[in-house]
Amino acid sequence: MNQSVVSEFVFLGLTNSWNIQLFLFVFSSIFYVASMMGNSLIVFTVVSDSHLHSPMYFLLANLSFIDLGISSVTSPKMICDLFRKHKVISFRGCVTQIFFIHVIGGVEMVLLIAMAFDRYVAICKPLHYLTIMSPRVCILFSVASWVVGFMHSLVQLAFVVNLPFCGPNVLDSFYCDFPRFIKLACTDTYKLELLVSINSGFMSVGSFFILIISYIVIIFTVQKHSSSGSSKALSTLSAHVTVVVLFFGPVMFFYTWPSSYTHLDKFLAIFDAIVTPFLNPVIYTLRNQEMKIAMMRVFSKLMGCRQIFKHLNFEQT
Ligand SMILES: *[C@@H]1O[C@H](CO)[C@@H](O)[C@H](O)[C@H]1NC(C)=O
């Protein structure tokens, strides 16, 4: 980093229109607060309610935990910057954002694959579910997700950290990420851009296809044994598929289409930074009776309403 002359970067932001800025401010603030509260509530509920101590809910709590990170890497700065004329970020700040975006992205990908695997075992091999998805395997998945996330991010940063930056320092975006960041280095960056496209691009496209194929296998299995549980399984699966498409759609676009300098990618980035972490809790809880009951149980315990608590316990058994 010593060779760099550039010590800070300037964001152009999303738009200059005051009306759109106001709209984005209100919209992003509401979604940010809602997703922080929703995801914290899920983590708290799963950890504190022993009825939810099963692999599926542990993985869901891990996903919510990482969603807290997704919301916090880029959006608070984006919201604070909206009405600023001069939106700057230090060189370190910029590299830090890139680092955490990729750690969190890697963790999220592995967790989504683990959740698909969990549903595959539950639906296709129900008799072996408890032996395959043992507590050890769950912990292994959650450790693996962090290891993959850190490796994925470090490998890319290792190549970028020594790039010379001698200006210009203007990023047409509201956060730092590879394609635009690398373009600013004053050296031939063709190979680096390729490296990032291969690493991030293949990783996102690869996980997307693994997930879609595993869901197709599960759906075929569910349809073969058309039982009463199949509609419940399909509703769980459709929730998972929705989350996967919402998360991977924009990500695949960023890294496999880096030369597209349309404004579309900026608005897709808002979607991934603000809307996706909010939708996960909505999608997983609103359609999940067990989760809703557990949340009410946690609430009533906190409030000390023993009446409701008793009633809910009765309903469960
Ligand atoms: C993540 O998953 C592990 C393994 O099941 C679990 O022990 C841990 O409590 C989970 N973390 C959160 C934040 O829910």
C-alpha cells in the first residue's frame, strides 16, 4: 500500500436527483433497520428456544447472523453519504469493504449449499437424517463456511493489495468492490480482472448451479413419494429457491459482466445490500409455522405472559 499516491477514493453515488436521493434514504433506512431487527430476532429465537435446536434452524440462524453482516458492510455508509456532496472513503476503508464483502459472500454461499444439503437429507433420506446431520456435521458446515469465506477473500486481496494507484480516484458507485476498484490501478490490470472474474464469477455461478440441481433432485424425489408432507416440503423448497435466486442473480451479474458500465449494476447492488438480507427472515419465518410459534413463545416468556405461554405449549404437543 506504500506505493500508492491515492489515499482516498471518491464515490459518485447513485444519483444526483434530490427526489430519488430522498426516496433512497427513506427506503434504505427502513429496510436496514427492519433487516437488522428481523435477523437478530431469528438468531435470538433459535438460540434461546430449545424446540428449534435442529440442524435446519441452526443453519438458518447462521444465515441470519451473516445477513446482519451483509446489511452492515455497505449500507450504513451509503445511507450517511446520500446527502453528502463529497463522498469519500479512505484507501483502508475501501480495502476493508472489499475484504468483508467477499468473506460474507463466501460464507453465505456455503451456508446456502449446507441448507440445501440439509433439505436433501431430510426429504430424500429421512431415516438417516439424525445420523447424517449430526451436531458435529452442523458445526463442520458452519466452520467450513467461514474458512471458505476468508480464503476466497484473502486470495483475491493478496493480488490487489500491492497494486499502484496514482489517480484518478473516482468510483462510479456507492461502495468499493473489485471490478471498478481494479480499473483505477495505473498498471495493466487485464490479468487481475480475469482472476477476479474467475474466482468470484465461477464461485457464484458454480454454487448457483449446485443449488439449482440439488433442488431439482429434491423436487423429483418429493413428487415420486406424493405424501401429505409433500406440499409442506415444496413450500419450504420454494422459500429456499427464492432466496438463492435473489442472492445469486445480482452477484452473478457483477462478476461475469464486469465491463458493463450500465447503471443497472448499481441498483442491483442496492438490492443485494439492502433488500436480500431483509427478505431472508421474511421468507423463512412468515411461511414457517414452527418459527412463528417459537417467536411468540420467546416474546411471551420475555413479557412474562404465562397464559399465552401455556396455551402455545399446549398447541405444540
Ligand atoms: C451456527 O451453527 C452452529 C452449528 O450448528 C451452532 O452451534 C451455532 O449456534 C450457530 N450460530 C448461530 C449464530 O446461530
